[in-house]
Amino acid sequence: MKILIKNGRVIDPASNFDEVCDVAVAAGRIVSIRKIAPGFAPSKVIDATGCIVAPGLVDLAARLREPGHEHEGMLESEMAAAVAGGVTSLVCPPDTDPVLDEPGLVEMLKFRAEKLHQARVFPLGALTRNLQGEILTEMVELTEAGCVGFSQAEVPLVSTQVMQRALQYAATYGYTVWLRPQELYLGQGVAASGPLATRLGLSGVPVAAETIALHTIFELMKATGARVHLCRLSSAAGVELVRQAKEQGLALSCDVSINSLHLTDVDIGYFDSRMRLNPPLRQQRDRDALRDGLADGTIDALVSDHTPVDEDAKTLPFAEAEPGATGLELLLGLALKWGQESGTGLTRALAVLTSEPARVLGATLGTLQASAGQLVEGGIADICVFDAQAEWTVEAAALRSQGKHTPFSGYELPGRVRCTIAAGQIAFEAWNRA
């Protein structure tokens, strides 16, 4: 399919390109930017006047709920939500049912996703069998099946000996280990430790649950030389430790979720189960540090932490409700909102959704997806066209995800996605300017 995108403001954070011009797409690739060949005959012309033409978004944390949790989300619904949010590449954790610890399961997931011709799915393989923290998986076989890294998802790895062996194995082959820093025994609460959790009578998760885990990870990284991606930092102390570790030269990257970037424990209000999230929402000083860390590059990427939850699992008392929220369709708007409020601007807001997460993936994938997260001639035509001036109100019922629960219901967000092109094919269009 040949597509010509005309008159849009083309922004590519990876190359600092920012110019109103045309983009030509053919055979799944970007064939030219700015200078379009006279003989180029498009089958589809997109008038992007007044819109931003950006790389397709890269989300490093999105649960698709297949296999095993189809009552909370189907591949069809969650992939539709992804492209409606401008996301063309996403990483899914291994905590499906069954767990992604066998090559056949990974191959089946990728095959199912590829048949939909929407966003590309990059699975994480389980670090240990069934995520039980005891026996390492066959990382080489899982990588050959399509895994881009290895993770325990939300299950803390209790044994430091197993973690050390996992990092040694990964370092030997150049694999990346994705870890959410949380110490098991301190991390069993349902809200962040503090005055609000005490007042509501909710069991607390102290900041030390994150910092203790970070210290352990960093010491084992030094001993093994492994590369680690930290998933969803949540505290000011954690940001500072990551900043110091990067200054020491550790092969480290990290992300933060849209929830922790915008919300605090105060938003729990009167036991609002939509705010039941992992990691738990912390105090304002933590949120401010996360915002600053994302702005200055200490934190590499912003993620949706998309975790669709069904109605029955959310309409329970706060402590019993299943943690998680829908986020794929909100990722762009919340990034733009942060860019406006923090003064970091549009380019940085796009960078933490495109070139920066692609760089994290690139460390794993090498040249396989070298053009992901950027607009470059000859590169894969993953493109998000959006109206940065259009504001919209988040209505849970209108979300395409099967999970309708979001803590941002009722929020007014900037940035309406008008068109998503995935691998040169139009995966989503919504040109109604309302």
C-alpha cells in the first residue's frame, strides 16, 4: 500500500527533526521524507494539516491478557486499544496462564498477534519456570522463539542466588533482565506507607521495599556485568539510586508508569478501587521526583502499565480488589499532559514514548528493529498522526480495551490520535475533529 501523508508537522525525537513536510510510505517502509519523488502515486492520501506526524509509540509494559485471562482482555480488543492510542510496538510481561516459559507458548502468542496486522508484540520470557523463582528457564530457546528479555513480572525473586545465576546466564548471551524492584516481604501491602494508609487502615508498602531490591540488583549487576531494565520505579529514593547507578556506568535503563507520574496516594480518596495499582501510588514528593527523573533522562521511558481488569475483580473492597488499570489509549495524552505541566515540551514528551523505549529494546534486539521509534527513510513505517490541540475527556465506557477501569476517568487530556500506521498499513483512523 502506498500512502502519502501531506502537510503534517513531522517530529522525530531520535534525529531532532521538526518540520512541516510530507511523508511517503510504500511496501511497509518510509520511502521519503520532505522530498517526494514526482512519480510517487499513492493509493491513499492523508491530509495531516494541523496535526503532528510522529513515530508509532513504543510501550514497554502492556498486558494483553492472553492466554489465560480472556475474561479480562482478548488480543483483538487490546490490540485495537493499542493502535487507537498510537501504539505500534509493545512489550508484554510473561505472567499469562500458562506462563511464557516454553518456546511453543511464545510462538503461539506472536503468531496470534501477527495475524491481526496491528501493533507488533515483543514478549518477555519468564526468568524462572512458572515464575516460581527456583529453576531458570531455557533463555536461549525462548529468545529463538521471539522473547526480547526475561522477567519475573510482578513476582519478586526471593533467592539472591537464583537472581545471581539468572544474571550470569543473561550476561553470557547479552540478554536483558527486566525486574520490578520490590522486596517480597515488605512489598505485601496494598497502599504506600504513610499517613493516608494509616488513616484508612490499609497495609502499607514502605519505600524500603523498592530501595532494598535496588541495592541487591545493583550489587549483582556489578558482580555479573548483566544488563537490567527496571520496571516502574515509584519513589524519590529509587530515582536517586538509579541516578547514582547510571553515573557509575551500570548497564541500566528504567521506566515509570503513567499512574505514578500523575497520581498520588491522596487520589485513593474513600477507598477508590480504581486506584488499586502496582506499584502503589506514593506521596507527592515521590511523584515530583519521578517527573523530574523522566525529564532529565534518569528515567528512560514512560509506560502505560496496561492491565485490564474485569468488573467483578474491581468492585470489591480496596484491599481485595485486583490491582491494575487500562492505559494503552491514555498513554499519549498523559505524556503530552506531563510535557505541558513540567515545561519539558512536546519533543521530550514524544521521546519517552518513541526513541527512548526503542533504545531500551534496541539494546536487546540489536539491529532487528533498528528503525522502531523513529521516522527514517528506509525504516519501518510505524507512524502516529495526532492532533496535539484537540482535547478529549476520558470516558471509561468508550475505551476499546475490554478493561474499562481507569483512574483517569473524567480527565481532560490533550492529543487526539487521528491515524495509526503499523508496518505501512492503516491500523486505525478517526478523522472526526470533534
